[in-house]
Amino acid sequence: MSRYFTEDHEWIELDGEIATVGITDYAQSQLGDIVFVEVPEDGKEVAKGDDAAVVESVKAASDVYAPVSGTVVEGNAALEGEPALVNSDPEGDGWFFKMTLSDTSELDSLMNESAYAEFVSKL
């Protein structure tokens, strides 16, 4: 599995044909306590950079962008009843949605883990 990151603090992990998307630990720490998450519907087509989900915290509401283009195959239903999963495990059980990719070459424009760590260290 390979994990990639965006400058908007989403992560995407590709496992075979399916990629899982969420927000990074840095993003959840900046948002504070997450109180609501809206995940996309199954079958939703998204282009790279499109608004795909919404996350609301005690501080603000933010869009979660599609890191690449493709089709949503599953939203994380667990977040409806327990949005705090994003705070407790943002890069694990707090994932937002799974998708198939329409153009895997778009992954080439994203950062790997070390490049993202360097990016965050400069913020």
C-alpha cells in the first residue's frame, strides 16, 4: 500500500483498485473537537480538487477535497454516530470515504509521507 498527501491535508492510501481517503493528524489537530462529518454518497463522481465531504469542529466547518479523480464506493458510516473518530484515529478508523481512481497518474502530483512531514514543519 502506498499513502499520499495533499497540501490541503488529506491523505489517500491505495490498496489494489480501492483508495481510502481521510484528513491528516495535523488537520484534525488544527480543527479541534470534531462534532459532525458529512461523507459523500456511494457512486458520486469526483474530480481532483472537488469538494467531497464536510467536517465540522467546534472551531470551524471545512470541506474535504478529493485528492484525485474517481468514483466514491463507500462513505464511512461510523462517522455519522461518532465523528470524534476523526480526532482519535484520523489516519485509521477515522477515514472519510473509499473510491476507485479514474486516473492513477494523478497520484504523482501528491506528496509522500516524508515530503508531507517537511511541508507541515514549515507551517
